[in-house]
Amino acid sequence: MKASTRYLHAIGLTVGLGSVLLCSAPLSAQTFWTGNAGTTNWSDGFNWIYGVPPGLSDNVVFDSAYGGVVGTQGLVNNFVNSPFTISQLGFDTLTTSGYYTTQINPGMTVSIVPQTASANAIAVGAWAGTGTPVAGGVNDQVYATIVGANGALNVNGASGTIRIEQPDGTSGSHWATLDLSGLGTFTATVSNILLGADFPLTRPNGTLVLAQTNTLTTGAWGAAIPGIMLGCGGASSTDGGAGNLTLGQVNSFNADWLGGGRPPRGLAGHQHARLPHGYHQRLL
């Protein structure tokens, strides 16, 4: 996987007896965790591939190809030690290569504000680094964890998507998981939440384990895939996906639509619940 360029190279032009140095401003791009600083703090620039901590324009990706991975699920290997606002967050490391577990320290918040319309605000799957879901190996699994009992993760992207899924054309154990069970607060305002649900991908599977306290708000009915969808994929009855949503201690949903099964819009075999506009349900 190749990272996109964060900075245009400085270009030196010789003009007459002098020279002119043209420098560009930073571009919106991916930045990868490397863990090369000898610390595990997000604020240390040398833990990131471009030598600076991520900012509002950055799509943060955790990919074992760039380092900092550990072999034990749940072992914290990167700490959010100050507040951060980024554009997107992705995890694409297969469990055969290792795990990333992020801890948001007490009182700290990671805010995700997508800078591109209809972007994946959060993406978990072997495809996450590219941003476009594609089939992987039949048994490919990605398991990402975010913890921090007094930390918070906020997503504010009204046209964005939370997409957790690992597709493959053959039945197998392929799966993508985002585990927030050890996190204090999760708040998201997005167009849709797709858990193993992305027509016409074949057999996408995904799980979201919610934080201790959650407030999820999704787009209004009328969008192509509105609200919260679990287990939808493929053009035939044998190509569907599987999606799991595990609730936290306190769960508040503001959604027009909750569905699972085949594609939306009333296709045969599809099961869904159309909720009253502006529906709010608080589950304890």
C-alpha cells in the first residue's frame, strides 16, 4: 500500500542570477502510525510517517506495513495524550499481522470531522487504507480496539459513514470488528452506519461493540442507505453479509431507519424497520 504525498516537494528554480524557492502548503492526505519515536503518544510527531502529529486535514490509518503493531489483542500500543481533531480514522491490519489498541486518556477527546463529503469517517477492514471496500482473503480478519474509561470519541460528519466490514466472495471466517467496550463515551452524527452491509459486495461481515455511553444520530429517510444497516450484501440470496451491534450501558439512537438483510427499497427478502422521522430511543 502506498501512502499519498502529504507535502509537495519544494521546487527550486534558477532565474537569472538568483533562485526562487516555491513551497507548497500541506495537502489533505493519509498519515500512518509508525511508533518509531520510542514513545506511544499521539502528540509525538516521530510516531507518524511524516514526522508531525495528525491534524484536521489528515486521514489517520493504522496499518502494520508501517510499524507499531503488537501481537496481543487488547494490549495498548498508542495513547491519545491530548485532544485531537482529524478527518478520518481507519484500521486495516489483519489479525495474522497483529493488533492496534488505542487508549484515549482521561479527559481527552478524539474528534473526527471528515473534510471530504460522503467520506468514511471511521473505516475498519483490510481495505480501509484505500477507502474503498474490496474482497480480501476468505479468512481475513481485522480487529481494532479503542479504550479509555474517561475518554471520548466524537464523529461529526452528517454526510459521512461509519463502515465496518470485511467482504469476500467465498464463505469463511472473514470479519471486521471495532471494539469500543472499554471506552467511556462515543458520539456520532453521520449519514449511515454500515456493519457488514454494503450492497453489492459479497458476504461482508462486521461488528461494532459500543462504548459505555453512546449517542448515535443518522441521516433522514430518503438517502440511498440511510440509518443503521446490518448484514446486507450481494445481488443474490446466498451473497448476504452478517452484522452485529453490541450495545453499551447507555445507548441513545436518533434514526429514521434500522435494517438488516438484503438491500433496501423493498427488495425481496429484505427485513427492516422504518422508524418515525426523528425517532429517538434511549436504551439503558
